[in-house]
Amino acid sequence: MHPVLTIDFGSTYTKVTAVDTASARVIATAQDFTTAATDLSEGLASALAKLEGKTGALDYQARLACSSAAGGLRMVAVGLVPALTAKAARFAAFGAGAKVIATYAYEMTRADGEAIARQQPDIVLLSGGTDGGNRAVITSNAKVLAKVPGDFPVIVAGNRAAQDECADILRAAGKPAYVTENVMPTLNALNVRPAQEIIRSVFLERIILGKGLSREMALVDGILMPTPAAVMAALTLLADGTPEHKGIGELMAVDVGGATTDVYSIARGLPSAPTTLLHGLREPYVKRTVEGDIGMRYGAAGVVQAAGLDVVVEVSGLSKDVVQDLLQRIHEDASLLPQTEELEALDFALAVLAVRTGLLRHAGTLTQVYTPMGAVFRQEGKDLTHIAKLIVTGGTMIYSKRTQEIMAEALAVNDPAALLPKTPEILVDDRYILASMGLLAGYDQTAAFHILKEQFGKDVNHAAGQ
């Protein structure tokens, strides 16, 4: 046996997984509440005690950890044009596991700087201008950021001709500045990986210390990445495979949490018909979006705002008065569990609409336009209609007895413009292993792939309650 321990310091639960890489199998999993408000070691110790009760004492060859505790990595993204470099900055941030709390474009104002001061970001990604293009805007924005109180680091990833000047401005004001390649060196061409690597490096060097997670470094070999980045690593490995083993192909995943809903696609998403033209920025093969206002508890009000109260009433089958009363109870107590039939019905509706909203915001759209040559279709974003496998995770989706029903209802969108999956097989991360396998992939890629393939690669549903 070659046991390895993976640890996910989540915002609500600390999840631990014991893996035997020699036989490529999960030995056992356990979890306990994350004790971010006091000492993270308390929640970790409780989770490890539960795990040892299942496995006995193990001599772990490695202890690998990721974290989204204490709110994760809060980022502000700044670009030149919202549809181009600002969007590219968001892709870079999301792909590195960050939560983008605000995006700014064009020349920032004093009011923008004051807003950023109130938002208290962990990190700022400053982009703008293609290489050899506009350099005035990114330089102006660097001057605004230099005046914002706080020592948050700034990653400069815009027009290379302006990078040194921007870094000098920021460093003169006491801001740590990291220079990397332009996220959009030429028009509509993304180059987000270098910025993502810097974001993850800053996360490891600074954010862990700032959030007190360094106290756990004696217990683990290192907190390697934010939890969403670990999930992305696992999904990419599952889709693409290894040099020796073929992956299962393009896929999607949805993670419904109490505060946010994350959607992932590992897919090219190019137009599927010759009469369809791709318009705007070509999106990355590995894409993550975060709906920071959509969730089951802290984000319940966001679900209602996005979908509308009448739709929540319709999907839940409850009266408007009952829905409003339950929403108020959730607002007062975010730890409320669905222990009554009415709350179960509301949770069903919230899950359906959180998933639907997240998918609609993630997927591309199709619009018919007329040209001198006749009617054609214009695609913006990714075409995900062909996706054959959609993985769901998060407590609500894992423990619900109605997971398949939730997903069927969420995908039942009567909008031909929405390029959503048509008939995907729904797979459930019922052992909470995605983040764990993303961590393991950096230690033993082959073992991680085989475990993922065993869980998600079969032509059967791993649905809760089935």
C-alpha cells in the first residue's frame, strides 16, 4: 500500500480523503466543519479522527491540501474593453481558482478606486491593451490602483510596452507588483495561462499567510492551490487523459454551494454548423465561471432575484407566502437543513434555478443575423449542445434524492438561443473526490486518472438515490 492523504479546507467543511496510489483506489473519506474562525487545525483534527476510525492508522507518504476557506481568493479584474481584455482577465482569474468580486474597464475613476478599497480584494489583475496597442489606459489605471489603501498584490498582464511603467508606479506606492505575459497579446487571442500561474503563486506565497492557513503547514506537505483550481485539474485530466490512457472526452461540471455556483466546461465549444460564425472572443478550452450571487443558503436571495419569485413558486409548488417565509428563515439561519417537506420543496426549486442560471450564464448563445448572402447564425461563447457527460457536485446535489430530477428540470430551457447540453448523462461526485483527485494528479497522475475514470467513466449514472 502507498497511502496518500488529501485535504480540502472548504468554506463550510474540511474534507479528507485517504488514497492508495499503488492500487489506484480511494480507501475512505471523512469531513467535519471548517473552523476558520478559530483554528483550522481543530476542524482538520476532527475530520482526521473520523477518517482514522475508518482506515486505522496509516503512514501517509504525502499530505496534499487545497483551500477555499475564509472566502477563497477574492480578486478584482481590470481591463480595457469589457468584451475583450476585461473578459480575458476574468477567464484568467476564474481559471486559477479565484473568485472575481468586481471587474472594471476603460479608465478607472477615483470612485472606482474607493470602491476597490471597500471591497478589500486579496489580489488585483491589471490588464489592458494588445501588445503594441493602447498603453494610456492601463498606465492610468495603475495610477488609480496605486492610491488605493492596502498592500494587495497587483499582477500586471497587459500591453507589454506599458508593463514596466505600471509596475514602477505600483511598487513606488508600496504595492507588490508581478509582471507576466499579456492576457490578450493580439485581438481576440487569449493567453491566460501565464497569468494563472502567477495568481496561483501569489496565492501560495501571500494569501495562505494572510488567512492564517500557514498554521497547518506542519500537518501537510503544502497547500498547493485554491480548491476550484484542483477541481479544474481533475476535470481536465478526466476529459483529456494521460499520455498512456485516453480520457472520456469533453465534459461539463456544476458545483452548487451555499453561497456560489461554479460551472466548468472542458470543451472547445466551436460552431457545429457551417452556417454559424463565431463572434467575439474565442473562449478557453478549460473554462470556469463563478456565480457569486447564486447559492442554496447565503446565495438564496440571488437565486430569487435572478429567476424571479414567481418562478421559484412555480418550481417549488409552494404558495408565495410560504416561499417568502422560508426564504426569511434561510436569511436568518444559513445552516438550516431541509428537514420538512416544505423546505425540501424550496431547496429543490433553489437547486434547479441555481443550476439553470449558472448554465445559462456559462454557455454561449446563438443569434440569427441577415447578410447580403442570406441568413446566417452568430455564435457568442461556447456551443455546449454536444456535451455527453455533466458532473454535479456540492452538498445539495450529492445528498439530494432528486438529483436527476433537479438536472432534468434545470436543463429544460425553452430557448433555442441557449447553447446548453441537450441530453447529457448526469454523473454525481458522490464521494466528493474531484478536488482530491486534482491534488493527487500533481503527485501521481496515473492513479488519479484511474480513480476518476472508475467514478465517472462508466456508461452508467452514479446518481444519488439511484
